[in-house]
Amino acid sequence: MHQKAALITGGATRLGRHFAEYLADEGYDIALHVNSSRQEAEEVAELICAKGRECEIFYCNFLSGDLEALIASVKQRFPGFNLLLNSASVYEPAPIGATELALLESQFRVNLFTPLLLTRYFSHAVQEGQVINIIDNKIAYHQYPYAAYLLSKKSLAELTRMAALEFAPRLRVNGIAPGVVLPAAQRISDYIEWRIEAIPVNHQGKPNHLVQALHYLLENTFVTGQILFVDGGESINMEGRHSENYSAGA
């Protein structure tokens, strides 16, 4: 039997890096996809090799690259390739009224078209395995200031469910929808505290919470087509306005 291996898109930075380190600890060899974060990828690869696992960096620009060739290269390098973790993402805010075609194309190409095509080619390359898509707890809302991004992520959630049906039982396909875990660097502390006020468990998440979610999805063979929200309950905190919480003059 071949050594199990995982392709992690966007695996050099942020959540992708945490997933890569965890999977290496769990005995996976790592195919580390990267576009521009080359120095970070080399650091992660060195760390994974120090854990006793094999790691190779695969460069691909998801706006123009050959995705079929990427999957074929990973399969050739790691014959035991059995996990596709779609973690790469692009994010650019704009409301519908300011959304140009170029923005739609870039957001959908990376956040939806790429996971779809990688899943397609992965399904051709392996006998059995798993696909896990990293989504966003914003899919529970209709936040139009992020129109193109959010529509692409909502579509990724639907793709997750469709693919789970199409490729069962050979593949299990699930998603993780993170909440406030690794906010963008420009987010100020006041903003983070404001977000936490709307989280029922009343604290920010940590990368390890997402790693625990990944572990659950990998190990539970009776789960497929599910989106696991890891957000402290933020996405269900939609009580709405009604007479009992209305304050006159507020």
C-alpha cells in the first residue's frame, strides 16, 4: 500500500499552513500548493520534512494554471494521494452596485471553479478518498458588501453537497465554514471585539478549533455532504427584530 498523501491548496499561509502541519502529524505526506507565497512554502516544507514526512511544493496560478496537470503531478509524486483540501481563496469586498465582470471572474475562478475542477480531476485520479472545502460562515448571511466573494462561497457550499452525491461512495466530500479565527491583518482590535459580541460562546476561535473539525471529518466515515460551521454559533445568532426586543426610542 502507498503512503497516504494530501494536496492542500494555499497550504503555505494562514489556515492552509495549520492544516498542512496537522496532516503531517497525522501521517500524511504533503503536496503543498502555492502561487505567490514561495518563501513561506519553503519554510512549511522544511518543517514538514523535519516531522519525518515528505513534502513537495507545487506552483500553480489558479487564474491561469493547468489544474488537470496539477492533479496528475501530485498523483505521480505521491501514489497514495487520497485527500484534496481546497483551502486557497481570494477575497475582495464590493457591493453588487460596484461589482465589475473582472471581479466576478477572479473571485469565482479561484473560490468555485478551481475547487470544482480539482474535484473532477481528483475523482478521475483516485479510487477512493476525501475532498474537504474550506468555505466561510458568511454563507449564512446575505452580506451584499462582499457580493462576488460571498456568492462564490455560497456556490462552493452547494458544490460540496452536489459532489458528495455524485462521487459517493468512492469519495466523501465535506466542508468547513470558519468564523472569527484568523481575521485579516488590517482588522483592528475594536472590530474583533465587536464581532465577538455577536458570538454566543463569547470568544474568538483558534486555528486548533478548525484542525479539530478537520480531524472529525477525516475520521467519521458516515459523514458526507455536510458543511461544519466552526464559529461559536455566530451564524445561528439571527433572532431578528420583534415586539419583545423592540425598545421605543432606541
